[in-house]
Amino acid sequence: MRQKVTIDDVARKAGVSKQTVSRAINDKGDISPITRERILVLVKEMGYRPNRMAQAMNTSRSHMIGLVVPDITNPFFPEIVRAVQDAAMENGYTTLICNTVNSSEIEVLNDLVTHGIDGLITFTHRADDESVSDFADRFGPMLIINREFAHQNITTLMVDNKAGACLAVEHLAGLGHKTIGMLSTDLATLSQTRRVQGYKEGLGDAGLQFDESLLVQADPTLAGGLEAAKELLKRRPDVTAIFAYNDLMGVGAIRACKDLGLKVPEDISIIGFDDIQLASMISPALSSVHVDKYEMGRKAFERIYNLIQEPTSTRDMIGMKPKIIQRESSGPA
Amino acid sequence: MRQKVTIDDVARKAGVSKQTVSRAINDKGDISPITRERILVLVKEMGYRPNRMAQAMNTSRSHMIGLVVPDITNPFFPEIVRAVQDAAMENGYTTLICNTVNSSEIEVLNDLVTHGIDGLITFTHRADDESVSDFADRFGPMLIINREFAHQNITTLMVDNKAGACLAVEHLAGLGHKTIGMLSTDLATLSQTRRVQGYKEGLGDAGLQFDESLLVQADPTLAGGLEAAKELLKRRPDVTAIFAYNDLMGVGAIRACKDLGLKVPEDISIIGFDDIQLASMISPALSSVHVDKYEMGRKAFERIYNLIQEPTSTRDMIGMKPKIIQRESSGPA
DNA sequence: CTGAAAGCGCTTACAG
DNA sequence: CTGAAAGCGCTTACAG
């Protein structure tokens, strides 16, 4: 829709040129304090707000960033999105959000660019390296979360998944568990690889032996966790502790134990990963490797905001350390 | 950032004027098929995409809509957001999202307008009628969810909360329960009022007596539900079924029963409202009044899209019927 | 201290 | 069928 009040309307009413109005609202350039005040009063009265698109055409600043997530209904993302938006709003930015679950990730990114976003925060994990690289060649400030990427236009922000998995195993081993299984996912993502690596390393650190029979794969969902846990406990009835790839699988594992008549944590200890809201809401509450998702979102925005302000600043890798939250689902062996 | 490839670049390379390029990409106006093809090939080669902001300045169509939610981390919203975006993307639209939990709702709406959104979908529940009305006077296509509003620019989309609450009570009464309590919230929202009305009406329909002691108020959260359920069961130990204002309170009620040594559903039946993901993930799984949130989001976008296309079409009220999903938490009295 | 001119990247009439 | 001109609502130099 066409704007109701334009800078020309204000200028006319104030009896000045539009440049003068521009000076007043942007507090930029020489202007007499008196006319400035007079204009500002008029601006408020008329409810005038500059058209950001018109502004953007001149300044190359749309005050919009793009935020791309795989699927906002995945409980991992809402908190990150919220954090990005909180930080954005504090800095006069608005967020254009897209889900990529049904679309080509690169298409989505390109589309966002046509809207004139100043910066981009994305969880692009399906698109291949070359496509992402080609895109980054053309686009400026860009931050990818949870993907390793070496490109001069790309800053990365990653949870240290390996360290988190190590901590989980350390936690269980510290409780006296000697036979610790893992429920993993069949998706070949970086998170998966790193969490399995951390699991194995954690076992090693605790002086425990890894065996293939201890690692079961399934969908990274509640149903997947349920199924995988049953399989694991069938294969290895001696298991007393389970590390799940994520909280959903962890909840599934708790359900499996219940079905099998095993008590959590008395018979089996369970720990998940991500610490989504669900973890603290079920009973027994699920211990988890906590990822500070809110902090993650804020950091992402802060970094992209800096990159927008200083496009020449160097790109880097931001790491985030997870930590253990013990709840009811893990206890002494 | 300034755009890499502009319409002028394409025009120059094609040896035509930019108007001709415009005709080719928009498939609008007379143009010879041959030059059209030639230009389209070039467009693809050069990776040219029209700047939507520049387009919007002429056409008054930014291809962005605004979507305003109280708080995306509230599990009620992600699915709606996802649905709006799915529908938007299918129609060439992108979504500008804002949370209002920390801000003035009207401020957020006004800010969105400066970005040139073509339409607006909002859960504006805190702002008073007058502010909303003033805003609507100036802005065009606008849809408010879950708030009654009579304004010629505003279309409303509402869940029939009263009917849903009625259904919940009917469900419990149908299972043979005679003493049915309700956990409500202290927030004076329309949803709250309607759900309490429905609860009372449902009792009447079932030939049961309402009594003030059966209605307990608390925060609409898990903790609130836990607290309220304990209070209710202390006041009225004869209660055998509980209708909770929302699922979070329902889950809290289950927890309360567990703490008190009561079995769900053997001793107490519980039903929630909204049917968020959590409801089906806990154990016992929570029966709930299902609101089709995905459908809600799609309908909202469809309606706003129509309003954008035909700004003169009349505004209306769209209603949505909830339905009962029985799970483990409710059973025979 | 203030205004006239030009331009951001497009599209919409209007000529030819 | 194609191009020159004007304009969307702003800002950025540049005059004065």
C-alpha cells in the first residue's frame, strides 16, 4: 500500500524543503535548532515515519536481516529465533525468517537477498559446499550456525558438540557407570559425527571400552529413541547408562525403559543433548547437555551486526561450550 | 549492500533499454518473443534478480507480510508461524516476524509498516482497542487472531474457545465423571473468559452443578498447573476429573497427581487445551482439545493474501472448531 | 543554515 | 515492438 504521510507532506506543512526534514529526523547535517524542533514536533503530530525501502535505496541499509532455519517447529530453534529478534529489535533491526524444510536452501537465501537484507544468519546444512560458497562470493555479511566453513565472507558459530558428548559420558562415568550405550542418528550431519566422536573419546578418557554393539542408530525423534533404546537393551542387557544424540531420543529412551519395566534412573541412567524445554517438563526430568540457545542467537546477531557496521572486519569462528544439566534421569550406578 | 547486478547491466549487455528487460522478466506489455528469450537467457546467466525494494516503490507490493506473535518460544506459536511461512512462500511472499513480549505491540506494528509490508497477521492482545483501531484506520489488510474486533479494515480469525471447553467437559462427563474441576489462568484474556464460559456451560449441559470451589486460578504454566491442581484437590478431594486451561497447566496437573500419589487416569482424569507437541510426548500422554494450528496459519495467510489482491473485499470473521483428542490421561470415572 | 539537482533500481504511462 | 521521460520516497553531495 502507498504510504499515507511522506516526507514531502511534512516539508510542505513545515514550509521547508524535504532535505531539511531529512536533516531533522536523521539529526545529520547542519540545521538550525529552531527549525529542527519545529519539524520534529510536526513529524510526531502527523505520525510520519520514513519509508525504510526508500531509505534503503539510498543508504544501502534496509535494517532487515535474514534468518534461515530448517524448521521452526523443531523445538531447538524457537529460542534461538527469539534471541536473534530480541537483539535485532534492540538495534533497530527487523528479521525476515524462512524455513527451508520444503525448499532449496540456496533459493531461499537468494530470495532473501532480493529483499535487500543487510546480513544473514543461517542454518544451512543441506546445500553443498560449492553452492554455499558461490552464494557467499556474492553476498556480504553472513553467519552460518553449526557448520564448518572456510570462506572469507562467512563467519561460523558452532556448539562444541564433541566436548558436549565427552561431558555427557564423563558425567555418566562419574556416577559409576561402566557400560554406557549411545543412541545416535542415521543423519550424516556434522553434529552427529562430532557427538559420536565425543562419546568415544569420553569412553576412552574414563578408561572404558567402546564396542560397536553399544552404538545404535535411528531417527533423531522420540519414536526413533524408543526403538533404538529397545534395540540397545536387547543387544546389551548389561548397559546401565545411555547417552542420547538429542533430547527427543532421550525421552524416547525413557519411554522404552518404562515399557520394559526398567526404572529411570534406578536401573538405567539417561542423558540427552540440547536441553530443549521438553527435557525439564517430563517426568522423570531428563538430564541433558545444555546448549545456551538464547545466548547463541544473541551472539549470532551481535556478530552479524558488527559485520554490517564494519564490512571489512575479519571473519572468524565462534565456539560455544555446552555444559551438563543433571536432572532426575541420571543417577548413581 | 548495493546490488551486484542491476536491470541496467542486463539491458546494456542485451543492447536494449531497461524497460524492455522489465517487460521480459515480468512478462508484461508487448515484446517480441525473440528478444524476450534472449533477455531471459541473459538474466539467468548473469544471475540477475530484480531488487524487490525498487519494485515495491513502483508497484506498492513488497511481497512481504508482517507476522506478529507474543513469543515464539511459547509452544503454541511455532506451528502457526511455520504454516504462515509455508503458505507465504508458495505465493512468493516472505515473512517479517516480530515478538512483542518485550515491546509495545503498536510500536512493533508501526515499525513493520515502515518496511512496506503488504499485509499483517497479528496476535495483538495487550494493546487496547483504541490503539488498535487507530492503527487499523491507517493500515490496510490486517488480520487479528484470537481477538474479537469490529473494524472495517480488520478480519479476525478465532478458535471457538467456548465450544472447545464445552467439548472437554462433555468428554469428561461422557466418561462418567460427576465432579469436574477447572484450572484456569488469572490473565484476563478473551481465551480465558471463553474457556471458563464453556466449562460452565458444559457442566450445565451435562446436568452438573458448577461451584466456585471447582475453579482455581494460577499462571498458565506448568508450575501454575501444578500449584493450582494441588489447591483444587485439597479443596475438593471429591474431584475425579480436571479440565486445564491449557496443556502446560494440564501437564502440571499430572505432575501434581503424581506428587500426591494419585494415578492418572485411574484416580483422576485430566484434559488440556491447545494440543501442543508436548501433550503427546509425556507419559501418560495428555488428552487435549486440539486446535489445528497449522490450518490456522494457512487460513490466516490465505485470507490476508486475498485481501492484498482485492483490497476492497469485505472483512469477516473466520472461526475454527476445535476437537477432542483422547490420550492416556483421561479415562472412565 | 537551507534548497535545487541527481540518483538508488525499478515500473508506468506515453511516444514513436 | 521499443525507448525516453517521469516518478515511487528518500538521501547525498553541491550551491548559495
